[in-house]
Amino acid sequence: MKIRFLGGVREVTGSCHLLMTDKSVVMRDCGLFQGHRKDAREKCGSLCKGLDRLDAVILSHAHIDHSGSLPLLAKHGYAGPVHATHATRDLCEHMLRDAAHIQELDAAFLNKKNNRKGEPPVEPLYTAADADAVLRLFTGHSYHERVRLTDDITVTAHEAGHVLGAALHVFDLR
């Protein structure tokens, strides 16, 4: 197995990791980088580049720095499963829609300024439709339930206590 760190390295936001075997690619967390607008747009916008194959996503918890880039995956065509605890799934329903609304409001604000300066418009990082698309991919699981992510990777969630639904994961490879 190989692990590739896409975010949350040497910083505290944007947690995102790829677990790769010869057969499978699984993403653990898909967090939104939160920082200066320009840096955040660049880091979040580049997240989906190089993800030709992604078999499954599993979330540790619902905080936006761990789940907030999921709508970007849907925007770029990801249609596979997103696994989480039941509580994380339920919290993401509200948090991802709210994050999309904030993205849309921020783009509208920037476009007002850009229009006055004669600069080109910007698009939101993602929209409410992108958030809705990824929310349809969620599957909720219980703690201690062994979940088959791919033919060669299973995972079991254990209570982390960080926030409602937060989980530590034990991955098993065959």
C-alpha cells in the first residue's frame, strides 16, 4: 500500500489522503483548504487533478476541513461511494449545502467588484447542485461495522470523540 498526502500536510486545513494498492484507490477525507481566498482557490481547485481513478471515499468526520471539497469531486465527475458514520452523513447534509451557499455568495461578491473594475467574472468553487450531487453518494455506517470499500480494502470505524460521528479508521488489506 502507498499513501499520498494531498492536503493537511504542514497545515491544519484541507485534510485529504489517498490510499493506493495495486488494485484500488481510496480517499480518506476530502477537506476544504481554509485560508486566504487566492491560496484556498488554488489548493482546492487543484485537488481533483490527477485523480483519474478513485474507487471510494471515506470520511473521518463532517468538519469542512475534512469534507468540504467533496462537492468538487462530484463537479469533476466522481460518482462512486462516499462512506461515513450515520452521524457524519447527516451533518454533511447541512454543512456541505451551507459551504456551497457560501461559495456562491463569495463568487457573487467578487463578481460585483470585478464588474466595477472591468475584470472577468469568477465562478464559485462549487455550487449547491454539486453539493446535492455528492450527498446522493453517501452511505452511512455504524461504528465497528466492517465495510468493504473495494475488493482488497475493508475499513472499520471506531469512535473518535472529536465531534458527533467522528471516527478513527482501521484499514485491512487483502
